[in-house]
Amino acid sequence: MSILGKSNRDRVYLSRKFALDAKLVKDSFVLHIDKLSLNRLPKDSGCILLCNRPIGVIEELLIDSILPAYLSEKIAFYDNPFLSSNEGIRDKMVLNNDDCSTEDIARLKNQVNVIFPAGVLSKRRNHKRAKVDGRWNRQTVRHIRALGLPIYPLLLEARVATAGRVLSSFHSVHRTTQILVSALQAEKNNATMHIGRSIDQRQLRLCSSEGQLTRLLRS
């Protein structure tokens, strides 16, 4: 079964402790973030981090491991089926694809909302041998508009060399997790996080449609 659902084998596999977790990520990556990036984020209010997917699947764990505790404890992610067995990250998966209620908006305004608008997995163009963003989820763009928080572009630079050829294929949750765990155990990699300046609020206010906002954010 594809990542759109879980087979019985996936459920059994993900119920075990042998899965993607923060310890595996910390043991497999040398994590970096520059001080200038941290100083850009508000300490006493919420924000939106708009992120890329250089690897696929594990970026939530990387971000949660790199950010200091005072920011990590406020993080809100979308559901990621590959990390659903991880207790530490599962409690932070509070964003969903439904329309946010007034209560949800009020709660999320005080959190660090991490959004991957192109989805869970990176796409690969084989003829160019390059990773590219998939189609942006329109619901995440609606959430961005509804929250009305400062938006910061977050660039993750990371790769898992031995897994790069297969992660963009349409494997099951079970198989993709197995591939990643094996790759992370076999090699040591660097992961660097850069946070840019917040996107100009005047430009955001000029966007009268979701399409205009999407084009601005993608630029």
C-alpha cells in the first residue's frame, strides 16, 4: 500500500520502537544553525516557518533537534505518517488539513507553525537528477492566510546519500522508513538550517487570492 494509507505490515512495523526518532537523527547528523537565524525569530509570539524538503520524511525531526528548547516546545507540525509512532514528535502534530476554527487560530497564534507546503516527500526529476518541490497544498496556503503571523523562509541543507535514489519513489510507509533507518545508521551527514528575514507584510496584504499568495511565497 502507498503512503496514502497504512497496510497491516506498516502498522505492525510502526508500532515497534525501531523507527525514525530524534536520537537516530542526532546520531546521524552534525546539526548547525547560525545565530543570526535564531535572532530573527520572535521569542514571545507565534510565527510561521515555511520549509523545503531536501530529504523527505525526517525534516520535522531535524528542525525539532536543531532549534533550542524555548522554540522547540512551541512547535506545531502537520501529521506525518512516517513519524506517527514517535511519541516526542507526535504530540506536536497538531496542524491538520481541515479548516481551522476560531479557537484553533487563537491557539496556533502563539506557536511556531512549521509548514511544508509541498508535502511529506520530495519529488525527483530523474532526467535532471534533482529534487524539486511537489504541487503545493492549497489548504496550507489557506492556513497561512488565516493565521496572519509573520512568515519566515526556512532553508534546510541536508542529504542522505545512500537513500536519495529511492526516497522519492512511491514506497509504503514501512519500506520508506526501513530505507531511511538503514541509511541513517550507515553514514554521518551535515544538516544546516538557515532562517531568512520575515516576508514583507505589505506584499502579503496585496495578495487578494490564494494563487497570488502562493506565487509570492514560492518566489
